[in-house]
Amino acid sequence: MEVHRQTCQICGSRKLRNILLREPKTADKVIVQCTECKELVARYIIAKGGYYHHAKGYESYLRGLTRDGDFMNARIMENEYLEIKESCEKEFDTVTGHLSEQGKDD
Ligand SMILES: [Zn+2]
């Protein structure tokens, strides 16, 4: 496993912001901007069904799937949501634990 903390390649700052871009008929994107020098740092394309927004709840997850054109059995989706929620929480604990051990959680 590799855990990396994203850093601005221009000024070295770790103060970054994620800007979510949604356009019709296009995969959602996250544009990462450095808040220090204001430069573009990175762009991520979000896979279909790949977006999980913690503490937004099941209704928000359903709206995301519907936006992606994914219509499944509600019961399956609720179970899927709970699995995704749990796995995201575990991954969050793992990566923040690694960064903390490496002294990179500033
Ligand atoms: Zn920068």
C-alpha cells in the first residue's frame, strides 16, 4: 500500500481545495487548486458510482447514482451504500494512520 499526501508541485503547499465539476453527459471531475499560489494541482475523473460524500447520507448517495443513470433495487442500493460507507471509513482511518506514523499529517 502507498499513501501519499498531495502537494502543490509549484510552491510545495499542502493547502489545497477540491472543486467538484458537474456537466451534463460527462463524468464528474474534481479540480484540485492550491490555495497558496492558486495554481492547478491535479484533476480527477470520478468513476461512475465512485463518489462517496461522507455524512451526506443514503439519499445523497441515491441522487448520485440516479445522476449516473444507475437504477437498481433500492434494498440492494441501501446495502451497497452501507458497504461503501464502512469501507470509506476504514480507508480513511488507514490513510490518516499512515500519514500520522510518517509525521505527514500537518
Ligand atoms: Zn501552490
